[in-house]
Amino acid sequence: MTTPADSSLRLWLRSPAAVLTAKVGLCVVALAMIFYRALYLPLLSPAVDYGKHWKAARAMMAGESPYLGDLFLSFNYPLFAGVLYLPLGWFGIEEAFWLWTGAKMVQLLIGLVLIAWLMRPKAEDVAPGPEDDPQRRFRVRLQAWWVPVVLLVFANYQPMHVARGAGNIEPVIFLFVSLALVLFVKGRDGWGGVALAGGVLVKLAPVFILIPLVALRRWRAVGGCLAVLAAYWLVLLVTGAWRTEMVLYREVLPAIPHYWQHISISIHRVLAEQAFPAVLESKEAFERFVFVLNAGMMAVYLGVVGAWYFTGPERRDGLNLLAFGTFMVLPFTPLLEINHFLWVFGAYFLHVVSYVRGGLGVAPLAAVSVAFAGIMMLRQFGFGWWLHRLMPAGGPPDHFYHMLVLVGLVACSGWCAFWRRAEERPANS
């Protein structure tokens, strides 16, 4: 028997005030988790990657190269990254750690706000359809609950936890790439290209995102990115700093894959380990292997993007191709760690935006969501450990399964890119 009190409670639970209370509560919980994992815990960790940036700042302030001495093979970023963190050199290594940790937290929060607030589709963007259509209702709820969903996913995103614990540079790349993706969604392509160039100048890998932008004919984005890169190199040429930066390309980057292979979960390391173990014993052999494998993957990448371009993309949502291109950067990285997945976080939500707008179906969204959940759980709940224990004795190591998760994510994202939207039906049909 239903009492008046029960009826009042049910009415309140369905009221806008109750919904708002639930949203705010979930956001508070998510933010508390983020601050605990991204700010408090890093202050208690050794932050193994922080010291090289402080040393690089000190070296550059003294007019020395950040690629020489004990920084060789550790500081492996363009000079622009060193310039960003020159203020570290104003303080001792212990005092500057607080500045570094605070800066990383601010970069994380700004990037997160960009995705949680500015990438959020508007209510009028939700794909039309019958009111009793389950997908229509799901799209409406996704749009309405976008902010708490993004915050909760990020709070449980293992690459963020690893990146902050290690104290590395990934949050600034996350900020630049997130800004670029949001600007592309908003149609501000020129500024989006500028933001993408910022990510490239911190870490070269995001330059591959230009490939889907070319296929999408987003010429302002391509032009904005290339203009910033050209201006940067003009400054290097005028100041003579190009000689210093060329050490990065000639000596440091070619030596990194072999030197750091023991910590990498890249496709290069896993394939070499499983199929060509002798390659890992020689720096030169592994360099050739990386080059050949990357050339092969680039051929596949260009082939997929070309197929998208030449097979009638008029009913395909370009956001899905852009997300695929962002995820596709990771397989090219010969030194790949879990923290490097941090800056592709926003790419998954490009797929979600597309779904809300009707540019993606529920099946490909479900597939890419499962694959992305695998990225979220890397090293969490013993994910790789349990997979390894379920295999027969002598089975592949943990990083083999990490590689499979990456390949699955790229494949599912590619499926999303080729999904054709159904013919639009009026909302009252």
C-alpha cells in the first residue's frame, strides 16, 4: 500500500531539484577522488620524472644543452618544453617540486573543464527521434549527465593516476590536445590548429593528428598548426638554437626505443619480444625494426584515412575520424607507457559527442567504450596480472595484454569512423 509519504518521496526523486542534487553530489565525489589521486598522492611520491625537467631548466638558464651529460636519453622533448618550465630553475630542486606539482594539477583541471564543460553537446544538438525511442532517451540522458560522467571517468582513469604519480610532463600535453579537440568540435579550427601545435612542440607525436584533419579538409586547423611550427623553427634558426634541437632528432630520439625498451608497452617492443627477440639485443637492429614497423603502420593509417575519404564520407561524422586519428598516434610511439594514454582522454568523448548528435550508432559506441574501459583499468584491479594468471604457464607477459587493449581501442575507434548515420527521422514520426 502506497502512503502519501511514499508518493511525495517519489515525486521529489523525479523533480529537477533531486536531479541537480544527484549531479552535484557525483561531481563532488569525483573531484574529491581527483584531488586525492592527482594532488595529494603525488606530493607523497618520488616523482621520478620531475628531476630531469628541473635539471633541463637549470641547463638552459646556464646556456647549456638539455640533451647532454646526465640528461641524455632522459630529457627527450623539444626545446619549447624546456622553455615552458624555465621558472623551475629559479628555485632549488625541492622548492621547485611544489611549483611543478601545482602546475601539473592546474593543467589537469583546465583540460578536464574543457572536456566536461565546453565539449558538452547542447540540448538542441541531441539527435531527433521518437520520444519513446530508447536511443533517443539515452542520448538525452547522456547530454544531461555529461559533466558528472566525464568527471567520474577521469577520476578512475588509470593513466592519470600513473602520470601524476610519476610527476611527468603528460598533463601539459593533455591540456594542449584537449583544447585543440574542443576547438575543433566548436568549429574554431584556426585556434584549434594553434593549440595542436602547442602539443606537438611539447611532444612530437600529436603531429599525426594532422592526417585526419587533412582528410576532413579542415584547412584552417592544418594551416594554424603548420604556421606555429614554422614560426617556432624560424626562431630556432634566427637564434641558432636549431643546432641544439637537432641533437634531439639525430641522437636522442633514435636511441630512446632500445634504451628504454624494458619499461615500454609499445607494439614495437611486444612484437620484437614475441617474434624477433634477437632484434632487442642491438640498438641498430631495433632502430631498423622500429622504422620498418612504423612505415607499415603509416601505410595502414593512410590507407584507412584514404578509404574514409574516397568512399562517400558525406553521411559520416568527421568527429569519429578525428578521434580515430588521435588514438592512432599511440601505436607509432616506440616508448609507450601507461601515462602516455592521458592526453588521448578527450578523443573518446568525441565519439560520445557524435553519438549524442546522431553521428554514431549504439553498437560501435559500445565497442569503443569497452575498449576504452580497458585503458582505464590498466594496472588497476590487477587487470594485467589476472590476465597473465589465466593463461597457461609461460604465457605472454603483462605488457602483451596492454598492447592488445591498445590495438582493440584503435580498431573499435576505426569502426566508429566508418559508421554511417541513418536517415534522419522527424521527432514526431
